[in-house]
Amino acid sequence: MKNLTPETFQAALRGCSWNGFSALTVRAASTEEAQRYGDTQPEDDPAILHISPETDSVEDLVDQWIAYTRRSGKTPGVVLWDSRCFLLGENQDSLGAPSSLVPEKLGLPEERSSVIRNKVTLITGGAQGFGLEIARELAAAGAQVILADLNLQGARREAEKLNTLCQGTRHLALSLDVTKEESVQALYREVLRHYGGLDLVISNAGVLKAGSVRDLPLEDFQLVTSVNYTGFFLMTKHAVPILADQNAAARIAAAREHHPRPPFSTDIIEINSKSGLSGSNRNGAYAGSKFGGIGLVQSFALELIGENIKINAVCPGNFLDGPLWSDPEEGLFVQYLRTGKVPGARTLEDVRRFYEERVPMKRGCTGRDVVRAILYVVEQQYETGQALPVTGGQEMLR
């Protein structure tokens, strides 16, 4: 495993663990900043791990990390790779003293939201709708959120708001077109450059074009399939090498300390839909893409179990207050009224009332409803390949 890239070492560091403690949060630092940091450290106890990607391996990195942590009781402050790449240790926003290990980290989380704290979380379609609601909730719970969206300006605006509201964590906006493989690859390169690794991928980007099979334009069908189905495939394909490297390093560290196999440490979650659980009248392109997404979830889950990557889907009911439904020009209320999907509906209010009445709990789904399901999926270590409905009872597990 020689001649690995700095990005691979970044991922490996994030997978390092010893005696229940992990190197969670990392970021790149300038050469000058890291040099100043190194100059302040005692010569007999430097908090800098010297690793060369040209000659060393992931195993070498893990061994040094464990040795330093065991000796000092702290996580290393900086990792140095041939004077080119520097990473901070856990929970540090600037170069300084290494973080002390906190005994409470060995216990179970006191509240479910703590399972997401400090996790680097990538959300596609994060500038609006469900994606933005998810980002806000997870940021409030302490996650480091990356808003990835075609609408980069909107994503940047929302990331700035999150950084203002959630001091102590760092949120970022990045450009993404999930239908283009080169865009997905560039996104992950930027994630590694800024954070050094990744804990959770939420594949949320989606589009909907309603219409009868008799007259739905082929280009609309292909667009829905490309974004909802192929986009999830591409996001998973290029996340796997990063997550697998991190988890491999965790397994190496556990083996060094004769620990049992560590639990799953990384997740990919597809934000699917209740339309992925049952057909949708005059909405075949969308339902078909979501049915296909669940097929991918189940298949990827079987394939990636051995690399400690969980793959699950969360299937929300109708987000009636989000732009997908309520946009005054292209929202679903407008589309469904125009296509006659709701019999007898004459106004947008008629369409909304029709969909509310179909839910046993008599309301639409919210971002907080979905986030509760996401937290459950991340916390639950004994489920993969699942499609969890969040539909107010409209769709139920079989």
C-alpha cells in the first residue's frame, strides 16, 4: 500500500481509532501555519506525525497515531506529509495544542442528535427544499454540513447563514451536477481538500416531472431518471473509495489493539420517497426512478457490508410546504392541477386538501420528520439496505 495520495492518507486518518477514541475532524492548513505550530512544540514530545505518501502506508499512519495517542493521552494536532499536506486533530479550528481525550466519548450518546455531532455530512440538493431543511437540522445538532447544489449562489447564501448561527462548526457550499460524473468527482476532491474525509453522504437531489405515460415527453422522463436514479449511483460510486479507506484504517487500528471488529462507521442515505414504495398515478417517471433507487440501496448494501459502509433509504411523504410542491410556477400543486391528476380539483387549495386527507396524520411531512429518521439510521448499527417510510402512516413497512 505504498505511494498513496495525500487524499488517501486524509481518509485513513479519519478512520483512525484507539481505545474508543477517534480522529474525527480534520482540515488542511497552510505550510506557514503548520511550520509555526511545529516550532512551538517541545522537541521531546512533538504533536506532529511525519508521514510520507511516497514511502509509508496506511498501516504506518495508524501505528503512529495509536502510539502518540497512547503515550500522550491526546489526539495528534497535525499530520505532515512531505511538507505538502497538513491536517488538524479532533475538534480544532486552528493550529494549537492537541485535543485531550474526553472519557465521556466511550459512552453511548445521551440523546440521538449526538450521533451526528462533528460528522462531516454531504447533502446534495442542499440549497432548498428537503435538502436545506435537513442541513439546518443537522447543523443545529453539531454536524459539519456541506451543501452541494447546482444553485451554488443559493447554497453559499445558506451556508453563510449556518456558519453565523452554528458557531464552532464549519459549513461549506460546493457546486454539483449529480448527472455528470466529472462534477461528482470534483465535488469529492473538494470535500477532501477542505475536510480531509467524510462521514455521511445524504443523496437528496431530485426532480419531478408529472405526466401521463401517453404524453410525457421523453426528455422529461430522461431528466427525472438521470437526476434521481443515475445521480444516486454516481454519488455512491465515488463516495465508496473514501469511506472504505477510512473504515479500513479503523479496522487496522482495532486489530492492533486486539479489539473486536468496530461497528459501521460511515453511512450513505438516499432520500427516496413514498413513491418508491408504491406506484404514483400519472407520475411514473418519478415513481420508477425511486423504485429503482431502492433497488440500488439494497444491492449496494449487500456489496458494501464488508467495508463497514451502511446504505439505507429514507422515504418521506409529501413535503407540502417545500418548493417542490408549492412553487407557484412549476410546483406539484400547479402540475397536478394542470394535468387533472386530482379529480374535481379546481384550485391549488383543492389539490393540497386532497393530499392532506390521504395521510392518516392529516399533514404533510417536514424536514424535522426526515432528520429524526436520518439520526435513527445513522445510530442503528444493525440495519442496512432498508427503506424507512416517514409518511404519517400513509405507507407502512411490509
